[in-house]
Amino acid sequence: MKYTPLYFVGRRLLPWFFRIVMPIRVRNADAMPQNGKIILCSNHASMTDPVRLAFAQSRQIFYMAKSELFQNRFVGAVIRGLGAFPVSRGTGDKQAVGNALALLKKENVLGIFIEGTRSKDGNLLRPKSGAVMLAHACGAPILPCCITAKDGRPPRLFHTCIISFARPIPPEDLCIEKGTPSEYRRASRMVMEQIAKLREQNLQEFGNKL
């Protein structure tokens, strides 16, 4: 399995550290295909979410990250080395869309936080349409994923989160025919409904075991 060099180093040398600092339980990790293009759609409540997801399954995830993070040269170099690329949110960033499509055409995993921003309280927000638009454009399946902390709060360091995956949604199941805004909104809600189901299951598990 191919990784960018910095991602490879982190995967090989630091898993023990992250198991202590960001403990996770992973459910249905085998829902992630081991090859082929796919868009991983997750909720987003913590800056640590990409790191937790990196250790939840074996494939490297390439993320769109807000362009502000790249303004600091050191931070920008690090996250580029980990496979991220900038996107100017709310501007219809054509370069970012082109980068995303190029990654998918090379059979990579593209990670998108479907809410478009972090939830301050851990509750799910309204989904954005970018993920389903990309899925429709290049025929990529979508893999719903949910990161859940105890009581549904934002994840914290040294506290266990559950990361669970649903079955991939084939692009034809999104029922996008004409590419209209209403079709994209409906498809986005479909993905978010799967994430919400995962969250409920995760919260039940916390209630049963903690």
C-alpha cells in the first residue's frame, strides 16, 4: 500500500503514541475497500479527527483542508506531506475540485468532512453537497463514517472515541441524474442519515459499556 513519505513515517513510528493520546475503538473497518477510488465522508468535531481516522484503517486518506492552514509555511509543509491540499471554502475553488478529481482518478481515498466545518458541541450539522457532487462527477462510491465520543461531545485527548463505518454507497444509489441542486441536497441528506445512524449506535455502545 502506497503512502506519502511523511504519512509512512507517522504510520510506522508513532502508532503507540497515538494509541495513548487518542485511543479509539474501530467498528466495521473492513467496509473500506482495499483498492479503488472512494470518498470517505465523516462528521467533524475536533482538529484531531484526521489523525484518528488515519489509524482507524490502513489506506491513506487525502483531505481537502481550509486554505488558512497553509498560510503558516511549517504547518502547510507538514499537512501537505500528510496528503492534504488547500481549498478556499465558499468560493467554488476550481483548483481544489481539480485536485480532488485527480486523486480519485488515481484510485485514492478522498476524505471530506461533510458538514464543511467543525461542530462545537459534537452534534451533527447540516451536510454540504461537495462530496456527492464529486461522487457524481467521477463515479466514486461514498463511505459514511462517524467519530463519536462519550455523551456525543467533541473528542478529547486521552478519552476513547468510537470510529465506525457503514457500507459504501454506490454512486448510482445517490439518485443524481441531472445534477440539480435539489438532487445534490437530497443525496447529501442520504449520506448524513447513514452517519447519524452510526452515531446512534456508537452512543448506545458507550451507554452499554462505560
